[in-house]
Amino acid sequence: MAAAAVVTTAVVVGAVLMTAPPDEYPAADGWVREPGAPKSAPRPSGDPSRAAVTAELTAAARTAGLTTGPVYPAAEDGTADCLADWTGDGPADAARLAAVETALEERGWQVVARRGEPVPEVALHSGTWRLVLHNGGLLNTATLIARRTTDSCDEAFRRAEETRGPRG
């Protein structure tokens, strides 16, 4: 499955704004951080579940006019609760990607960084979830993949990589 969007952003916990670590979106790689003020209200219900994030990705894609493509089974390597995804049936133009970004912001996601060339990307966060929104990938298909960044998920990803290797 090609990744055209991956979850990424800052989190508001209580009254404390938690931002991404400084090296998560390095300027040397072309990332430009967004101003610290959140563009949307903090999530009153706390960190969203995998099901909630999947529903948000699906709703944002639908709002942007994207068509759902194949549905893939959840990973069986202990990372299933750490990934939420939506796959389209083809690429999305810049206007539709902007509409996905807006729809995610309306659902509580916060833009934390942007990168221009060679492939424009937008990093968003929602709680512990990270998404990097871009278009294309190996299959040239709009794909939204959010990754949860908790200690248990980081450990699950580490174990999965050890088991299957870095390339899957």
C-alpha cells in the first residue's frame, strides 16, 4: 500500500500545547514549521481512538470529493491499533488535497509543518496521531495513513521492523 498521507501534528493535553520534537520535521529537509497557535480548538475528548481517526480520515476524504479505493486488512504484527488509514482509487489534485487538509482541521487536526518541493507535504497532528499529507506514492494513489506515536506503538513498530526487516 503506497503512503500518500501519514499522520503528523501537535497535541493539546489539558492546557499544555505539546509540539512535535524539533527533529521530527527538520528544516534541513525543507520543512517549515507553522506558527505555534493552534488553528482549531483542542479536542475536548482527549486522544482519539483508532476508530475515530479512521472515521475522520474517511469523512475528510469524502468531503474533498475523493473516491474510496480498496480496503486492506489490518496488520497482524501488533501495530493494528497504531495505524489508521484510508485509501483512494487514484491520485488527488492540489485542490482536493487542500480540501482534505481543511476538513481535517475542522475535525480537530492541527497543521504543524509544511514542505514545498519536490513533493509538497503538510504535517498534521491530532493527539498522539501523526499524518503527513501528500499525493502520489508508488501507486500514484491518494492514501491517508495516520500513525500513533505512543511508547507502546513505538515499541510495536520497532518489534515489527525487527521481525520483517526495514522494507516490510
